[in-house]
Amino acid sequence: MMLERWVQRALRKLTAAQREHFALDPLRSLGDDHRFTVRAVEHLASRRDHGGGCDGTSFLEDNVILYAPSPNSKRQNFTLAHELGHWLVEQDSATLDWLADQDEPQAAIESLCDAIAQRLLLPEDLIDYVVGRPIRAQDVVALFEQSAASLPVCAIAAAARLPQLGAVIIIDRRTMKVTSSSVHPHPERGWPSIYPWPGEELPEGHSLRTIGSGETITRRSFWRNRWGKRADYYVDAIASDRAICAVISDTDLWGVDTMPVLMDHDYVQRPENAFQCCGEWRTVRGFPCPKCGRGYCPVCGNCRCTTVSRSEGQCRNCNTITPVHLLADGLCEICA
């Protein structure tokens, strides 16, 4: 399913000024430029179905958007951008016809709106301006500081511009665990068998364990997975009080060594599976679920089957299968 054409088509409905305003201040732009009534709802029970990556819902016919606020992060900006994506899609009959022809139209529209949201929050010209050649960890942080996008979304955008095998990872300094890993596969050989995986802990003896807040590191390093297997990488990193942002690469992008060092990596041969889950498009190598055919999300561990099952519950009185947010003390709306 190729989304780029339809993303571009949707974005053409906004003027350059509107896109710039939204990228700077999504909440204000929705009111000023599009006359939406936008309300924060602390305990929003309704979420987009079929894997939509936002905590919100919209009533487009009434120009109303409800969203779950996230005062400690920029996640709410993604929600607002996703809902604007729904509005843009609704304006175009050709896009609606294309969606209707998809095998799973509702999942397709959520994926399309997620892609629109990422482009709204991180315009290509901003990425061009901030992210240098070669890419450095401080570029990723600068992109986060100069945009309305979250740090993981900025990491995805930066990783896409790596020239060879590498990744942009985010590590929680409190737990020393990887919270986000955006991998750029080798252009010919695909995905490496050893690379930082969300939930893995920074290996003992790793140089990033000693980096202090505000410090940067650029050197030859390594990664060791949970099974003890090791692969060498170059790393460029910057730390804050709460997190470490690091760019890793199999080539010496930053002139660490006076003589080039050839780093040999093992590559996985498992099939590649692209899908949307936990608010992001993910490309995972691994054998998919034999029932639904979708890969397993590296964040929540779910395939489509378990994602759907967790969103539904059974009424303890009439045994009707009901969305969990409509159950009150285990009872559906009819039995409550």
C-alpha cells in the first residue's frame, strides 16, 4: 500500500502558511486557520480503532476535536495532526474512493492519517535545515527543540537519512534501557541481526553509561544483545538529564579513525513486515502471526489478533462482546 501519493494529495489542500503555522503551533492553528473547536479531555475513553496512533477523536461535521492532553510530552501534537489528517481526507472524493478499494479501508485511513501527521509536524525543509551531513545526535535533539514533534518521531526522520546501516536510539538514563530504536537497514543486505531493540538495557561497560548530562561522545563502540552476541558500530551521542540520544552507524561518518575499519555484520533473512502500531509505522523482520498475517509490534508485542482482543471485553451478564470502554463494572450498556 503506497501512501506517499495520497499524503501529498492531502497536504496540497493546505497553503504554505497554514502548514507552517500548524508545524509551529498545532493547537492554535486548528482554531485560527480551520475554525475547529478543540477540547482537552483528561480521561478520553474513545480512541481511533484499527491501530490509529492518536489519543483523540473528531466530529468533523461539527468541526469538533477532542484529545487527551500530554503536558509532559509532545504526543498530543501528533493526535491533533492525525485528526486534521482525517479532515483533509474527508475533503477529497478520489482519496475516499481509493480507501474504499483497500482490503481494510479503516486500517488504511488510520495509516494514511498517521503519515499525514508526521509530515505536518516535521516538514521536509525543516529536516533539511536542521539535520546535517553527516547526521549527529545533536541534530536530532535540535529537530525536537525546533519542531512540535516528539523525540521518537524526530529520531525516525533522522534515521531515514542515514546513508548506510545504522540507527537512532533513545535511552532512558534512569533505567539505562532503550525506549526507542529507529533502524535504517543496509541498502542491499537488509536488517542486521544485532542492533539496539526497545526494552534492551545498555550493555555493561558501554561508553554511553559514563556520559554526563550535556556531554557528547563520538567514538567506535559496540552493541551486545540479550543473548550475548556483539556487533561493532560507531556512535555519536548527546545526553540530557533524562535521556541519551545516540546515532549509531556501521561506517565511520564522523572521522573517528584515521584508517577506515571494515565492520562485518550478520544480517537476518526473515521476511519483512510493515504495519502501524503504537502510534508509528514500523518495519519489522520476523515471521508474522500465522492467523492474521501481521508482524508483532516491538513495543507492545501484539499482532492484529491480540490488538483487537485487548480492545474488546465480554459482558458478564449477557456475554455480548463489547468494546472495553463501553463496559461499566463488567456490564454492557444494555445490562448496566
